[in-house]
Amino acid sequence: MTGVLLLGLVLLTIVVPRFTAIPYDRVGAVASYVGLLVLAVLVGRWGRPVPEALARRLALPLGALCTAAAGFVGYASYYVTTWDSKLIQNIVSQPRDAITPSQVAYLSRYPNNDVLLALARQARRLGDALGLGYGTAFLAIQVVCFAIALFGVHLLTARLAGHAAALVAMLLFTALIGLSPWMAVPYTDIPSMWAPVWAVYCFMRSHRSDRWTSAVAWAAGGGAVLALGFALKVTPVAVLVAGALWFVALAVLRGSRASWGRSGLQLAGVVAGVVVAALVSGPVVTRLADPPRTTPGVAASSWHYVAAGLRTQVGPNHNLIFGGYDRPVNSGTSGRPTDVQTRISQRFIRDELKRRGVAGVVLFEVNKLDFNWGDGMFWVYGEGTDLSRRPVHHAAPYELVQSWNSPDGRLFDARVAITQGLWWFVLTLVGVGWLRGRVTAESLLVLASLVGVAAFTLLFQGRSRYLITYLPPVAVAATWWWRDAWSRWGAPGRGAGRLRSPERALRP
């Protein structure tokens, strides 16, 4: 059923596309998608996977190549942003006593940006020490985080499907985000990418551990990873919820007292990891961020994001944006005490629910799903007035990248269409995997994580940029079933590709 729904989502985004920050040529995007599908069928029918021994040796050089490419593309594509990212840059680039009231108000409203502020200050210090610009120094942090996420993609895919599939997952991940202009944007999206995939990996190792001590240790590690990821960006909370439900499901479906005891210890380990990581990292972040004195009690209420997530906004091309940044909600709550924000936001929510009705809310959420998951460029250049900005580095090697990565590049429209087709193709692979792959407990955890972030983007304010953090699990989900597929196609009758229901997959 999940595979059918996901393939239906792909069809929906093709047939009824919603507004994206960068409109794409539908004919070119569909042609790209069909071409990739045909190529995949041909490779599946007549190709053979890379031998595992060779694939294992290729992992490190391929990872280094992908990371170098991401760094080069990020440097060539760097431009000065116009939104929150630029505000943080301004704060760390000026004397501490020169901070403005509007900057204090921003940090008071969004105290979760302390981690970003800490990263920005370290980037500024690194740049000053090495004679680098702020963007280049922050890019170094981004590249390290990209490499960690890429390594997580390889480890998780190799565990689920072997090293040959892991190579493909690394390439898909790099194509989707490593070559994207997002590598040049100094914000939280790229630095947070490593958290979900590494948390899933830790939970999977916990599940496979024979000794309860190592099982608890791996679960605690996953909790710690998520605490650090959550400090950067809220979306990793979806893996925390998915992981907790997954451990409970393992106990329920296995039914024994020992299974309940093991799952209870694992959940305790997750909680301990979250708490310890939060307690340890908090003072460190505060010291590195060196935030100014802010106004207490005016942080944005969680209900503010729910209210914005239920409303439509009008984009620059007079197209509808579903559940994005909402000025009426923001202006109505900004600067007020958090409890007052909650009441105001709940009033917005009641008004929207009453106005739409049940059928209207369902239709809105379908459109929002289409809006969030139908953008293969992930809202690039969509924040502020970034679409009008241009790269700052000018030289022949960089201009080659800018020709397809900058809005005024001669190949940019073709690049957007091809990338959109690639995104549809990756989502199709994920859907086919759930239809044709051999379901395991570990693959269900990956699925639960993706369902979790989908639910998150439906409930709260969001846009396709929020999916960047989950591109590593998406790349894994697109390839975890390949070993079974190769086995089925390459040697019929061996039975390696037999389907198992989720209930059977979770049983010992």
C-alpha cells in the first residue's frame, strides 16, 4: 500500500504540479523522467551489479570524489543571501555592541538559531584566521557535514543492500543535493543532513545487537545524534518518534516478555542519549554562539507553525503556496509572550478549520503534499529575494558551474528540468522498492522515518527545503531493495526477492 501511495504521489506531482520557487519545463522534466526509467529497465534487464569486493574498494574514492564535487559546486555557486541566513552573517560580522534591536528581536523569537549562530561565529573565526571570506569558511563546515551524511548513506545502504547498491545511493544523494546551489547557502539545511541517517543507522545496529549492553549503547547513540540534529533543525524529531514507535512495534509483534524488556531498555537508552547530549551540548553551544542578551518569554510558539501550515499564501507569480511562511500569522504573533502567541495561533487554526470544513482540509493537505514533495530543486533561490542574486566568484572553472546552477545561466532551465525528472525517478524507485522489495525490520524503520517527515510537513509550516535533511534516507530507500532485485532478475528461482508482510518482517 505504501508503494502504491508513493507512486500515486509521483503521478500527482506530474499531472497536477504546484508552484515551486523555480518553475520547470514540464515536457523536459517528463522526458528526463522517462529517459531515466528506460535506462533503469535496460540496466536491470541486461546489466550486472558491480562485484561486492570491487564496490567495497570503490566506496572511499567515490566518496572523496562526491565530496570534492560538492565543495567545488558550493564555492562556484556561492552568492550573498537575502533572508535569515544573511541576518546571521550580519550578526557575526559586526562588533558585539553594534547589534540592532531588530536582530535582538529575531534571536529572541527564534532561540533555536543559537546553534547556527555558533557555526557562523566559528566560520567567521576560521575565515579571519585563514584569510577566507565568510561564505568560503562556512562552506568548509557544509562540506564536512555533507561528507558525514554521505558516509552514513553508504554505511546504511551497504548494511541493507550491499556495497554495490551503496555506490548508487551515494551518487543519487550527490546528484540531488551535492551539486545543488544549496551547498552555497550558509544555513541549517546542509549541516543537519547527517542526523537522520546516522540515527537510523544507530537504531538499526541496536536492533541487530546480540548483547543488551551494545543494543542500549547504540540506541543511546541514536538519541544523542537526534538531540544534536534537533538543535540545528526541528525536522529530525520525526526519526525520534519513528524510532520509538519502531522499537515498540518490535516488542508488540514478537510478543515475548524478553522482547518487551529489550525494547524498554532501548527506549530508555534513546531517552538517555537525548538528555545527555542536550545537557552537554547546551553550554558548549552557548559559549560558541556568544548570543546577545535576548528578550525572554517571546519565543515563537509551536502553534504558530501549525497555524501557518494550515493557510495558503500567494507567491510572486500569483500562484498558491500551501502552508508556507505566513505574514498575517507572523505579524499577529511576533513580539508577544509565547502563551499569547499560542492563543492567537489557535484562533487562526479554528478559523481555517471552520472555513475549510473536513473536505476542504483534506484537499488542502493533498495539495500541500503535492507542493512539498513535487519540487526537485527543494525551493532553491526561493527564500527572500535570492532569485535576483548572482554568484560572487568569477573565473572560467566557476562560470562552467554557474551556467547550469545560477538563475541567469544558459543551461539553468535544462538543469532544473533534468533535476525534476531525477527527483521523480528517485521517488519512483522508493515506491517500487516497497512494492517489490523484501520487507525487513530495518527497511520499515527507513520507511517510518520518511512517513514521519511527510507528516511533519503536513502538520507544520514548511516547504520543500525542509526535505533536504531527509535526502540521505531517501537515497537509502531508493536502493535498499536492489540486491533482491538483482538476485531475482539475475538468477530466477533463487527466491531471494520474495515479499514479506510488515508483520512477518518484524518477527524473529
